[in-house]
Amino acid sequence: MEALILSVNEVERKAKDALKNNKIKPKSTIKTSDLSEHILKKILKDLPVKFIKKGKADLAVVEKTMDNVIVDFLAYFFYNKPFPKQKANEIYLFERITDAELIYYAKKNNLKFQPSKKDKKLETFIENLYKKYPDTKYGLLSSFKKLQKSIK
């Protein structure tokens, strides 16, 4: 079973959902890449914010996809790595979007996106589970978010 690729609008909707808990205020400065800036401009529309590539900013978009978040979460359990925590000024804009979906979105919008390297054993483990149980990634992400709230 091959991963389903979301439409461009669905990717933007999922990114918008990821912003619900982030308090982006007018005149905020946000550190972004070209891809995250493109999506944020579509989501925020006329909200007067400033996008920068380098330097100090009020908020920073961390380009962690759902795949990154899940692998980091499982590394905590399997390899005794530190629990992955999101800083107060970080935005995980792509936490509900897989690598494959974001690659597709970037390609459709003539933007660049290169997924980050992940632990191959965990990545293979997750993909094998996903093939049998398509909701696996969403379940793991949900579990991570619940645990993250209780650890804060």
C-alpha cells in the first residue's frame, strides 16, 4: 500500500490546524524557509507579520514533519534519547504532514523541500506498521502530543 498524497489545499489545512495553539500576533517576526513562508502567507493572509531567513525572531518555524516527530518520539522509548520538547517560540507547522505529502506540495508550488535524515530502523518499522495499519502515524502523533502535554 502506497502512502496517500494529500491535495495542496489539504496540506495547507493541516498546516493551519498546527497553528491553532500558536499565538501569532500582528507585527511578529517569524524565522522561516521559503516553503514555510509560502504556506504561512496563504494561512495568515493579511496579518501583518515579518518573515526573515536568518537572525533573531519572535517565533521560528521548525520544519519537523509528522515522520520526524514520530521517529523522535519512538527514539525516546527505544534508544533512551531525551524526550523531544518543543520550545515556546517554536512552531511545528508540518507536524501533521508526512514527508511524502510535503515533497508533493513543494513540487506543486515550485519550492524546495528535502526531508531530514532519520533513524533507518525506526523509519522502516513505522513504514511497515503504516502499510498494515494506515492510521498508525496519526495514532503515534496523537500519543506523543498527549504525553508532551503531561510532561510540560
